[in-house]
Amino acid sequence: MQTVVVLLLLTALAASVMGNSVRMTVAKQRHTPAQAEAWLAGYKARVSGAAPMRSLAKYNAATGGHPQTVVNYGDELWVANITVGTPAQGPYRVVLDTGSSNLWVPSVFCASAACSTKPRYNATASTTAVADGQPFAVPYGTGFTAGSLVIDTVHVAGLNIKSQKLGQADVMAKFFEDEPLDGILGLAFDEISEPKGVPTPFDNMISQKLLSKDLLQVFLSNDVAPGNTESVFLFGDIDESYVKPGASFFYVNVDFPSYWLIRMTQVTVGSFAHKCAFLGCAAVVDTGTTILAIPSNDAKGVIEAVGTVKSDCSNVDSLPTISLTISGNKLDLAPQYYVLKVQTSNSTECVLGIESIPVEEAGPLWILGDVVLRQYTTVWDRSVSPPRVGFAPANQPPPTF
Ligand SMILES: *[C@@H]1O[C@H](CO)[C@@H](O)[C@H](O)[C@H]1NC(C)=O
Ligand SMILES: *[C@@H]1O[C@H](CO)[C@@H](O)[C@H](O)[C@H]1NC(C)=O
Ligand SMILES: *[C@@H]1O[C@H](CO)[C@@H](O)[C@H](O)[C@H]1NC(C)=O
């Protein structure tokens, strides 16, 4: 069966960032409405039959950070509630997406079918809204959106970000209709904002000195039970209780801040080794993508070396570990993370959470998505130059099969 995967990586610039001449205008929709419906049915089934909540270290309020709770929807999508304007409008359910750099919510003028079920922002009703009017259009891996920019106060992680430029979406792809999300909050760099240079909410948190440390920690829980609130985006501090006891972070520089783009030197699966060219395999660290995505030129060897994931989940524990070498460190991906459990109305099926993506679609980029980021808590550090990403094994038990 087809797994449904969310790919919120900005695709328009992927190619140009990588010096490729291909430029996408509108991303291909990867899923038909029927597939999206199947996903939603599966999600509902999972919620109604889900396992009890696991107990886990909760955010330690003694740190100086500002936590934004995100809800894990089936290990596929993590969603935060934010509000916009004065008085606050929303809440809008947004993906906090390190693979893109625009904040947008549905506009009260949106005519797309996808908007009809969403809360819609009305700038006229906000006393802090200021007209901007620039058009914006953002193609993501699984759908596009377009509209115009406005300036207003945005409330996220308990912070009030003033004069934030955000998109009022007048057009939203069908993809968004069936997903439990209203908009996206991009956390990558303004190099890939649309239009280029529009400051992101993270930029404004920093320039408005809302954070005691200019960094973000992400912890994505494996818990998919209804009402799960363990996953967090912690702005302004690092909470070591999310790190597996005895482990520590290793950091890798982001040499060209656009995406959170890092370079790997090698990927091994058992005795199979994919050696990256001398510049390295470019990899985007992306909270907005469910899977590990591999450029089509490189994918075959890795996926073959992993072998077949039995849909009845019976061989998950015997599948190999995938090892990514980054800055001389190894990021080991366990099969319990790179295999996704897909709940259908009747049963649980296991599918590989690794896909080949066409180089023409996103450039020769690997995407280290949520299958990686559940296993490793990450720090997105903008207090240093160049910025850097830190990885440490997360303090949670692996999913069981
Ligand atoms: C987000 O808002 C919706 C709608 O108000 C609410 O049902 C949901 O519980 C909220 N989620 C969180 C994590 O606050
Ligand atoms: C937007 O808000 C204004 C002011 O409250 C109101 O007059 C107008 O009807 C609203 N527009 C829509 C389309 O709801
Ligand atoms: C659900 O399970 C029943 C009994 O095992 C089977 O007859 C039916 O075909 C299944 N339905 C689907 C949609 O897989």
C-alpha cells in the first residue's frame, strides 16, 4: 500500500540552491484526494484505538526557554496552535517547518475548497494589522499556496512577535484540505523566503530579543495517542532532559544558510556503503517532512540494502541500522524509526519511511525528516556564525512493533 507522506520542504528553490537550472513553479501533488482520504480514515482509526500515553520527561519549566507544544498526528505530521492579530484570531494549526521560510494562514478571502473548513484570518478585524500587499507563492513537496502578505502580531510559544510579515493564503492546494493543518510556519532562513529576504518568525524573535539564547530545540515524541502533548519546539534554551542520559549533542555547521543544509560524507547499511562525492551529500534537516528522502540517483542502493519491510511488521526488528556519517559522527537510524506504522481501519501495516525523490523535483538533496528527528533531539543554533544543527539521541523508548 501507499504510505501517505507529508513533504513540506520548499521545492521552488531546492534546485537553484544546489546550482541546478531546474526551477519548479508549482510542486507536483504527490497524493490523490482518495489517498488523502485514506490517510484521514487511518488517522481516525489510529486515534480511536491508540495505545495509552507513555510517561516521559516533560519540559522543565526551570529553563529560560519558551515551549511550543506540538501534537503528533500519526508520526506523519506535528502541529502547533498559533494565533495572529489583536484581538487574537485562530487558533491556526500550523506545522513548524524547518524546510521552508514563510508563515502563512488561510485568508478570509480564500476561495479554495481547502479553505472552507479552516479558520480564516481577517486583517480588517485586527487592530495591529498593517497592509503590505506583496504577493507570495510557495510550492511545497506536497502542495502549494499563494496570496498576499500582511504585517501583524503573531503569538507563538507564548511570545508576541510584533510586525511579522505573514501570508494570507487566497489559494491552497487540495493537499491541505484533508490534513489537520491550516497553515505553515517556516523556520529556515530568509534566503529562501518568498519573496526572498522576508524575515521569518525565528528571525524576528531574534531581532526583537525575545530569546535569552538564539536557538531552538526540537523534541518529537513517538507518542501518537489522542491528546499527546509531549512533542515540543523549545525556543530560547536547551532542555537536557530530552537527551538520553549519558549522551550529548554533536554539532554540524550550516555553511550556506538557506535550508538547514548540512553535508554527509557517507551512508552505510550493513555492508553496503554509499560514499558521497568530495563535496559531500547535501542534506536538509526538515521537521516538515515525514520520511527520509533520498535523491533518485542515490536511493536505489540504500533502499535495496535495507531490504523488504514486511507489511505485517514481522521483520522490523531484524532490519539493518542505517548509519549517516556527518562531521565524523555517526547518526544511526534504527528500523523502529525508519519503518512507519500505517493504521488502516482494519489493521496496522508497516511501510518503509524512506523514499526516492526525483532529482528534478527537489534538487540532489537528501531530506532528513521526522523519521530521523524522532530518534534525535535537535538544536537549531543561530547564536553562532555559521549557524549549526546539533543532534543528540532523544530520551524516549523506541516505538515497538
Ligand atoms: C488546538 O486548537 C484546537 C481548536 O481550538 C483544539 O481542539 C486543540 O486541542 C488545540 N491543540 C493544542 C495542542 O492546544
Ligand atoms: C472582516 O472584519 C471586518 C471588521 O470586523 C468586518 O467588517 C468584515 O465583515 C470582515 N470580513 C469578512 C469577509 O468576514
Ligand atoms: C477487514 O477485515 C475483515 C475481516 O478480517 C475483512 O473481511 C475485510 O476485507 C477487511 N477490510 C479491509 C478494508 O481490509
